[in-house]
Amino acid sequence: MALTESIEYDKIEVVGIYKAVQVRKATVIKKDGTELTRSFERYVLHPGALDDSDNLVDNPLDKEPDGVTAIPTEVSAICNAVWTTDVKAAWKAKLIADKSGTP
């Protein structure tokens, strides 16, 4: 009777004009190769955040929101592919507009 636990990144979606990357991570528990349970955790990655001078600081793509787990290379490759200079500029403008309260 062997219990095993594995992590699967089973959904990676690019959403919206700012190319948010939504990730679904499944934790799978198996007993003797037969799946017993599957639980899900989700998180969203954005191109970056503003610093105190309203400069866009790129998302470093090193850790998941838990601050411990490394972001899989497949996820970071997708982020790097869709977060073009134009997308980052639009995201920065949106963050500045949100900060100032203008639509």
C-alpha cells in the first residue's frame, strides 16, 4: 500500500487585454497508482507592479504566491511570450490610472 503525492499544472490560461496568466495547480494523492483525491489551487500572474516612482517593475517569475514554490518553466515561458513591451506599457498605464482613481 504505497501512497504518493504529485503536483500537476493542469491549466494555464492567458486572459484579457493585459494578458493575465491564470494557473491551476492540482495536488493528486494516489494509492497503489489509483487516484484517491485531487485538490486544486489557483493563482494569477500579472506583468508587474508599480514602484514608488510609478515605474513598472517586472514580475520576477521566481516564486508562486506562496513565496516558496518555484514557478514552473512552462508557466514562465508563457508569461515571457505574452507580456510584450506593448502589454507591459498598457498594464503600467492601467495601474497608474487605478492608483489615481481615473477610469
